[in-house]
Amino acid sequence: MYSAVIVAAGSAVRTGLGYNKIFYKIKNRPLIDYSVRRFLGDEECGEVIIVVSKEDLQEVRSLFSNPKIKYVIGGSTRQKSVFNGLSLINEEFVFIHDSARPNLSETDIFNLKNSLKDNDAVVLYTPVKDSVVEYSGKRISNYLQRDQVGLIQTPQAFRSDAIKKAHSLALKNKHDYKDDAGVYMNELGLPVELIEGNEFNIKATTKFDLKILEELL
């Protein structure tokens, strides 16, 4: 059994919607509804913890009535929001997922669960198709090896006690990371397993992404 922590406390400024993108409707369903119900549909998911801002809490609560769902107020950063969500989990493993990725597949969940049989930390990724460069200003400073670069997705899955410890250390040490795999890897000095995910599991960051998701969902 595992817990799912769904992070939905962001401001969603880059979408330019003027409101939190988790409420953007596709096929008459708010964005957050897709990932929440994906996890609720898995019998091995024991609970879903939604991390939400204080301002959005009431509206998010009105969307769901399942007793498996818990709510917690997010922090000032994504990392602090995840830390708050982890404080409520009760299962041996936890999947940490961004609510802005509504097109999560059953296959990705299955593959993560299967990989957790042999690993304590597993992350979805997709290979890079284009050339990738480092740059300064408007000039290329270096080309990266394409076959050694990937795009990280969520969910990211961990043994619960380990990722809790990692986040506690990061908070204590005042370290800031972009995602939970970074927290785990750097604070505990332990490896993170990569498994290839679905390229349709895109993140709604801009209006362009929302248009793509309207076609996919």
C-alpha cells in the first residue's frame, strides 16, 4: 500500500489564467480531479493527501467527498508544501505528484510500484530528443550529451520513512531543491532509480500546455 501526496498549492502565475490552474476545466472537470481520481482508482493507494493553499482549501474540499482524501495547507515553497503533506502519510511508500500533471497513466503507476520492490526511490523520466545546451546570455557555452540527459516527471515514489528523513534534513540545513528526488539524493546520499515514463504525462505550465492537454484528456 502507498500514500499519494498531490501538490496543488502553487500560484500558477505562468499560465496567465488569473486563478489557480488546478481549477481549469477540461471536459468539464477541473485539472486536479484527473490525478486525484487516478490514484483513488488504484486499490493499492491507501490515502490521498492534497496539499493546497489556505485560499483554495474550501473550493478543493467541495470537489471531493471520498474518505481516503486528507487535506493540508501548503508552505511558501513547493518543498515546504511537500514536507507538510508528508506529515500526514501512514503507508510504507509514498508517491509525490504535481497536480499540474493530469494525464498520469495506470501504466506509470504500475511501473513505479513494481520498481519499488527493489528500490527505495524511483523517478519517472523521458529521454531528450533535441540537442541540449548550456548558455550564458545569448551565447552557447556548452553542449550536453543528449544520451545522458533526461526530463524528470512526477509521480516520484519513495519509501516513506526515508523521504521524510530527507525532507527534515533539508529543512534543518536550509537547503532548497527543485524536486523530491533531489532532496532524497543529496540529503541522504542514496541513489534514485530512473524508469522511463509516458511522454504524454506533461505538466500544465503555460496556456500552450493547457491546449495540448485539452486534446489528450
